[in-house]
Amino acid sequence: MGASAEGLDDGLSLRTEMRRARRRRLGQLALRLLNHRSFLIGFVILVFFALVAVFADLIAPYLPNKNNYRDVLTPPSAAFWFGTDAFGRDIASRVIHGTRVSLGIGFYVALLTGIFGTLLGTLACYVRWLDALVMRTLDGLMAFPGVLLAIALASALGPSAINSIIALTVAFMPRTARVVRAAVMVVQGTQYVEAAQAAGAGHGRIIFRYILANALSPVIVQLTYVFAVSVIAEAILSFLGVGPPPPAPSLGNIIADGRTYIQEAWWIAVFPGMAIALVVLGLNLIGDGLRDIIDPRQSSQH
Amino acid sequence: MTLFIVRRLLSAIPVLFVVSLMSFVIMWLVPGDITAVLGGADASPEEIERIREQVGLDRPIYERAIIWYSSLFHGDLGYSYLLDRPVVDAVLERLQVTLSLATLALVIATLVGVLLGVLAAVKHNTWLDQGSMIAALVGLSIPDFWFGIVLIILFGVTLGWLPTGGFVPITEDVLGWARSMTLPALTLAFTQMGVIARMTRSSMLDVLNQDFIRTARAKGMRAHTVVFKHALRNAVVPILTVVGVTTGVLLSGAVVIETVFSLPGVGRLIIGSIQRRDFPIIQGGLLVTASVFVFVNIIVDMLYGFFDPRVRDGR
């Protein structure tokens, strides 16, 4: 009588054991990441800017588009931390709201790049006859310098936040798809995938549970960098006037305003650029930390 | 080696095909068309129809594609009605400014980046290593167009040492040319230095740990011969890859930097054309820039073959 009951019991406890082990591993991973100095610094920077972006309405001392003709082009002071522009708009408030736009666009570009890059990269690997077609198309896209392609696409589609996201995703996705394809190729050849196939696992199960679960770590690292590059690229699009349209502030179009008043008001261009640099530095530090810990083969630390 | 070069050149053909197709498709995606710009706001329907016929917009898409490709093979990229001149002339005239800017930046970025990276690797785990890596990371986090504006404020507006923008042709005044190119080239090189330095360091660290370096040191070879002749030569392939990618970044970076410094290059031409909605120029400018990028990558591939015989003979 014991055999089946015991088997059931074993199966249950094995499952609980596996769940516990997974939780323990995740805990250890979080601990290792938090002990990694550059990851921690980057994480703190990013959390700070994320909070600024989320609570922009509460933090900003003025309305970002409020003209104020009594205080035009005033240098930084206690009343206007980062000074004012030619319409008397408060630069600090504009930078705070611009951070929301930049981080938002960067985040969506990273997310969509991740989704479509994974989809195409896996598809190219899994469906053999698609491989050449998909890869040659991606090669062609990659032949354009990324930012230039994004500028052309954004200008063709028209200036808006959504079009910026589309343009940047098309420009950055091919490289991610390549990374995914390379990682999936490696995993596809391993014995446990063969074993899963032999055991009769379905395509969906093989792709998600066996292949992607083991191929995603380089992709996650890559996406952090995509996020970083997108924040800069979005600023370039708005600087050139093909990003989200003014008067809504974005870090790039504030810098463009500052370019016009470069002779008399340095503060307009300087502060939004510092915000971009800090956000991107934070993301790069996080990327380096993740690479060291979840994808050590790529690591440059010795 | 010849076979290797030929194969690499042939491999560019499908890529160039996709590039030209993309340039065509992007402009086809554009909502609204050039007739509104050319005819002005008060153009009559007949006038618009006449312009559409003249520009070829009344033809179906496949006919336009055939025209695009047959002109391409004749070295004809179309005609800009706004500038009233062939696209090829307008783009090629501006190309030299862009190329000289990108080349200058590439030289600066590679020299400084490789030196910084080698230094960091040789002095591994010292303050020099950490300092240069922090500098590299900060460098690659700074948006280059903004850094250019900061340099203009610093050296152009406040100190007044260098011009705030504008371009002097090298044929007119060599010193003036150098002065007008200094800040743009430094700006463009700055972010890429960090990327190159980081890759050089990690590639050098891999090589410096290998047995043949220990042997070279053990037989009493001088330190800098070991580092530069033995180690660097073997560390060069990953560095080359990054330099190749960098060149693409520099080409698209030049687009933006030209706008910041008011330099008359292809980039500023494209940006100006975007604002004027002068699509033939955008299309042609994109195609030329992407083709330059493709050929740079072929040259990088050939350099691989030169530095690493395994690449040449392999496969």
C-alpha cells in the first residue's frame, strides 16, 4: 500500500523542495547584486530618478509650461533652482517633467526591444527556413547607423512620443535579436533540450521552460544597455525636433532651447544634460553589475 | 587573402540591397507628400496634379521602385526640387566634411582609448586602472551633443579660445580649419573613447594572463615590448570589432554634432531636409551614409584577416 502514497508524498515534497531552492537562489542573487558596488550605486541612482519621474507633479515647484514674463532668463537661484528660460519657465520643473518623458520612452523601447528581439531571435532559430530571411533583413537594418535610422523613421512618422518609441525600437531591436539568436543556438544544442524533446514536451514548453529560461541572461544585460542608449537617443530625437513635440518638456528639447540661448543662459542646456548623463550612468552601472553576476562569461572584471 | 577579400565584398551585395530597399520604404511610409511643400499652401488641385506627375508620385509603387533601382545603377539618387540640383551632387559635396570629422574623431578616440585601456590592464587593480575605468564609464554615459554644447559654453563663450561654430574649408585656411574642427572632433571622440578603453582593457587582461606572455617575460624581454608587440597584437581583434561599431556610431553621431556646431556636412543636410520635408535628399543621404558604414565594416573584416590568420583561412 505504501508505494503509491509514498510516491505521491515524495513528489509533493520534491516540488516544495524545488520551490524552496528556487526562492533561495533568487534570494542569493539579490544579495549578490546588492553586494556588487557598481550595481548598488546604479540602482540607487535609477530609483532616485524613477521616483522623480513618478512623483513629478508633487516635486516640481512650478508648472513646467507656465510662462512668467517677470523672470525671463534668470540664473539659478533659491526661487528657481536651475534658472529660467526665455519664457520665464522654471528649468528645474521642466527637467523633472522631462525626466518622466525620457525614462518612460527609454523603458518602453527596452521592453518592446526585448519582446520583439526575443520573438524574432527565437523564431529565426526555431523555424529553420525563416532564419536566412529574418537575419538578412536585420543585417540590412543594422547597416544603418542606429540613431540615424531612428531620426529618419521618426521624421517620416511624425513627431510624437509613440512614434519615437517605434523608431527607436526598430533601430535597436536587430542587435538584440542577434544576441537572442546566438544564445538560443547554444542552448538548443544542449542535452537537456534533447531530453525534453525525447520526453515528448510540446514546442511551447520547450521554448519557454527550457530554451528561453536558460538563454535570457545575456538578453537582460543587453536590454539594460538598450535602455541607456534609448534615453540618449530619445534626447537626440527631441533635440533635433523629431521627438515628442514642444511645449511639453523632454530633456532633449530643453537642451535645444538652451542651444538657442547659449550666449546668455548656460543653465538652460546644462541641467537637463546632467540629468540624462546621471540616468544613463546609473543604467550602465546596473548593466555592468548584472553582467558580472548573471552572465559572468561576458564579464570584463577579472 | 584575395579570396577572402572577394568573399567579403560579395557579402556586401545583399546587405546593400536591403539598405536601398529600406531607404525606399522609409520614404514610402511618409504620410503626406512633397507636393504640398513644392506647390505652397495655396496651390490649386491642377497645380498639385502637375507637380505629382513631374515628381513621379502619380505612378504606382512598383513603378517607382523600378525607377529608384534603375537610377541607382546609373549612380543617380534622384533630384531635389527644393535645392534644384541632383541629390548625388548635394550629398557628395557635404560628404567630405562628415568624413573628415568622423575620421578625426575616430583617430582621437582610438589612440586615447587604446592607450587608456592598455594602461588600465597593465596597472590592473591599481588606482590608475579604477580611475581610467570610471572615466571611461562616465564618458560613455554623457550624451555627446550635450557635451558639445558644454564645450562651446566653456571654450567658445566663456574663454573665447575657439569658435562657437561654423566651418572653414582646409583649402582656404589650415589653422582656421583646425580651430573649427577641434571641438566637434573632441566631442565626437569623447564618448567612444570610453567604449574602446573598456574593450581594450578586458581584451588585454585576457591576453596578459596567457602562457606566452609569461614566457616572453621570463626570457627577459623588455616590459613595453611584451605589452605592445606581443600582448596588444593578440588583443587587437575584439578591439577592432568595437572600433568598427564605433565608426557607425561616429557617422550617426556626426549628424547630430554637425547640427550643434553648424558644420555643413551630410548630417546637417539631412536634418535640414527633414525640416523642409525634402525627401529625395533624406533618402539619398541615408543611403550614402549606410553604404559608407557597410564598406567600413568590410574594411574592418579585412583587418581581422590581416591581424588574425585564423579568420582568413577559417571556414
